[in-house]
Amino acid sequence: MNPIKAFVSTLKTTDKNIKQNALQPLYAIKINSLQGKAIDLSEFKGKKILFVNVASKCGFTPQYRELQELADTYKSQLTVIGVPCNQFGAQEPGTAKDIEEFCQVNYGVSFLITEKIDVKGANQHPLYEWLTSKRLNGKQNSTVKWNFQKYLIDEHGEFLDYFYSITKPTNSRITKYLK
């Protein structure tokens, strides 16, 4: 084979492999619960997942109430997962125990809460790398702008959409995916 054709063929094969390997399944990502236990995201196959970076001392914190309402109303088809983060205005300074107590006492939260993580920057957790990178999720790039930004995943672990903090959890922009 002509050396130039061989080189071009190698490039095409390499490019195809890079594209195939770039997409990472959501269910392979590891994250712990607020209590430090490993969460197996594959347990949620067959349900949509709404990931929300949460904070206890934010103007959007009352959204915990609507997140719980959403989790209760659509429990057969949706899992809500709160992801504490202290990167926006240092509005989640508490320990795991503080966060758990705050959520239960003030908002009756019973949905899953993860360990506190970074959702952006040099120490961004792999979950948020996946949620914010088209290279990994196959759909869209985004940047987490503030607390209570929401990411919706479909029943097969594929990226559906994201919503800024001002979009309340029970807004029709979100619930349309659940009906």
C-alpha cells in the first residue's frame, strides 16, 4: 500500500477509536454518599436521575423542598441526587453530619445526598466532568454557574438537559421529561 494511504488509513482508525473511547458511561463513575458509602449509579438504570449541586446557606436553598416534592411525586421514574459543594460563596461549609442534619431538620430531605465535592476547577469530581463535558457525555458542554444547577439524565444513563439555578425543580421545563 502507498505510504500516504497507509498513514491516512491509520489516522481514520485512530480518530474513530478516540471518538469511541471518549464517551464514558455515567454508571461507571464512582462517588460516595454523605455517609461515606460507595454509590453504585447503575442501581438507577431504568430511572431518570436529577443531579443537583446543593448548599445549605444559599438563596436557592429552599429548593430542597421542591426537590423532595419532585422525588416523592415521580419516585417510580426519577431519582434525585443532591451533591453538596462549597465552591460558590462558601455556602456549604458544614461537615457531612451538619449537612445531613440540616437537610432532614429543615426540609425533610430523604433523597440521596452525596459526599461534598468540587463541581468545577482543577479538582472537579469525575461526575461533574461527565455532566459538563460533551467529550464524555456525548451531548453538550456546560459550566456550573452556581448552587442548585440541575442535570437530568435519562433511563439509560444518557445526558438529557441541564437547568440553571433559577429553574425551580417542579418547573415544567423539568417535569415535561417525567410525564
